[in-house]
Amino acid sequence: MRRNSTRQLPALLVAAALLGGHAVSAVANGTLTIPKKAPFEKGIHVPEAVRAECGLEQKVPEHVRDAAGKKFDKVSLADHVSAKTPGKAMSLTITSVLAPGGGPFSGPKSVEVRGVLWEHGREIGSFRARRNTTHGSGTCNMLDRDAKAIAGDVAKWLESPGKEDRLGDAK
């Protein structure tokens, strides 16, 4: 029995190396480009204090970059992202913000983000992600919690993107 085990060892090592390489490639997916700024969709109501103080337009992409960075070799921020961006690229737009002033005392806060994922100019996925919270120490803190949760949802979605998917509390 020992002799058979020894003869099979090279084949087992090769199989393990191949499987290990496959597992690494599932995590290392090249480069993803996302915008530096996720603009507010035109026409949505966002309180002026939220626009001025919370930095959601910058925080959403930064949180997505951080969360997706575990799935890609590199996640880069660009001034402009579109279907024409080389490789994999994802647009992000904030489509809804519920943020009455007063922190947790004025009720829940929520953020909704729409995203489109392209690969070499072809749309391969899209989503609408929403998160709500009633916990936090202020309106901006609560909205930041929502943005971080959305980023986690998007990172998980990137493993198997579909079209018109609903993530987080948008399900």
C-alpha cells in the first residue's frame, strides 16, 4: 500500500497545484475600474446638509473599491467609467437617499445605488442595491454604514453578476 501511495504522490501534487491555481484565479480576476465619484441621479432629493457634509459620492466608490479589492488583483478609481473603459469596468450612480436630519432620532436612513458592469465593452451585469439602517451616531454615520453594506453586497455580487439583480434590502 505504501508503494502505491508513493507512486500517486506526484499525480496528487499536480492535481493540488492545478486546483490551487484554479482557486487563485477565481479570486484574482484582473483589474476592475470604477469611478472616483458615484453621482447622485438627477432629480432625486438629497438634503443639502447630506450633499455638503457626508461625502457619499466619494465614499460609495471607495467602499466598493475596498470590498472588491479582495476579489480582483487591482481595483482602480478613474475620473470617468463607461462601456468604452478597457477590461472590466463598473459605473455607480446613487439613485435614492433617505436622510432626514437628526441622526437616529429622526428615523431610518437609506441609500440606493445602481451599477452596470462591462467587460471589453459588453454589459455583463447590472444591479440595484439598497441598504437601510436605524443605528448610528448621526445622519452621515448612518449613511456611511449603508454605503459600506452596499459595498459588501456588490463585492459578493461580482462573484457571479447577473442582469437587473437586486442586492441587500432591495431584494
